[in-house]
Amino acid sequence: MPVRLKYEPGRSFLHSLNPLTKLVVLVLFSVGIFLVASVPAELFVFLSLVAVMLQVQSRALTGLLTSRFLLSFAVLLFIVQVIFNAGGATYFSIPLALFNIAVTEHGVLVGLVLALRFACIVLASATFVCTTDPGELAYALIRAGVPYRYGFMLVTAIRFIPVFEEEAGTVRCAQQARGLDIDGRGLRALITAARYTLMPLVVSALSKVDVLVISMEGRAFGVRPARTSIREGRFTGADVVVLALSVLVFALMLYYALTGQFQLPQIVTYGG
């Protein structure tokens, strides 16, 4: 079965943090990971993320670690970089019909960095999704000054994702019962699946939007410029410590990036 990432209640340390704290940490991490271009550093970050994910004890996160999507896309990134980045020592060559592909030191290093960077971004985002209640996140953003209409839009978008996933499964089962090859491989099967799956989903989405609009109008949504909330969501000492450590680590990563540390070695590529 495919991995479905959604919020899972728990008692881990990440679950206890304020949603804004986790959002700030995710943004700093997503920016900072691009400042590092060192295989040992990227590998250390990846292993640290795996340890954090195991501490959360989420089935979805564990399934993501072993999912075909994560592994195949990371391998694809690695192969593309090996093919199109040449430089340094040549490990070996792959003979093809019209030309040879040289597997070089620079291509391997760049491929490893990008593959690990992609895995880190996906795992960090998935951990955020699985440990953060969408409603609490929206309320925290509203308390931080975001207009509550945008907060409601975020909650609605996130909460409709599992609904549409279930609807898509129902549509696929109905089309298979009619004899359509939805799970076939190849471009033709993909076009057929999109043709007979997307249109029913669009119709279903529009009908749900109509019901939602009527419900919002019946409750006078948007009649007041501000609204109150029964959830306070205060910051704790753990939030302050996590935020301070995150800012410190980001500042160190920025310093190392500006000084040229934790970067790939300068390798002259072919033709340079």
C-alpha cells in the first residue's frame, strides 16, 4: 500500500513542541541544507533525521524510509548527476552504442550530495506533517498575525487531502470493476488512468466545495475581521531552546558556506 503522510497523534518530543517552532525549524533546515555541499555533513544530517523519525514511532515515517519513491528518485538524481557532471579522476567508463559515459569523482560526489539533500528535505517535511496538527498550526499562525481566512484555507486544504485520497481509491476500484486497465504500465496506461480518474475527482471536488461554501455562508464566515480561539498554544522552555539551537546551527552553516567549508573540492571539469 502507498505511504499516506498525515498527522498522527503521539507523545514524542516533537509532538509537544509548538507548531510555529516546528515550522521555523523546518524553514531554517530547508534553507540551511542547501548551504552544505559535503557528503560527510549531508550523511550526518540524514542519519540524524532517521534517528528523530524512529523516535517519533510513526508507521508512515517508517514506511517512507523504505518506500520505492524515496529510493528510486534519489537513485535517479544520483545517476543524472554522474552522467552530466564530469571531472577529477575517472573511476570507470560505461560503453554505449554511440558514446561512453565516464563515471568520475566529481559526478559521484555531486550525485551523492544531491541525493542525500533530496532525502533530507523529504524526510524533514514528512516528519513535520506527521507530528503537527493542521488545526493547531492554523491557529498558531492566526495568533501570530496571519488573517484567519488564510489559516482556514490551510486547514481545509490539508484536511481534504485524505478525503480525496479515499475518493481516488474508490474511483480506481470502480473503473477496474468496469474492465479498465488502471494499474497498467507504460505511457498509454498512464494517460488512460489520468483520463478516467481525474475527471470524476474534479466533479467530486467541485461538489464538496459547493457544500463547504454553503456551510460557511450559513455560519456567517468572514463577517468579522478577527476571531477568538479557545486554544492558546503557548511557547514553553523547550520551544525556546529548540529555536535558539536552530538559529545557532543555521548561523554556523551560513558561516561555513561563506568561508568555503563543508563544500565539494574544486575539481576542474572536462573542457574547463
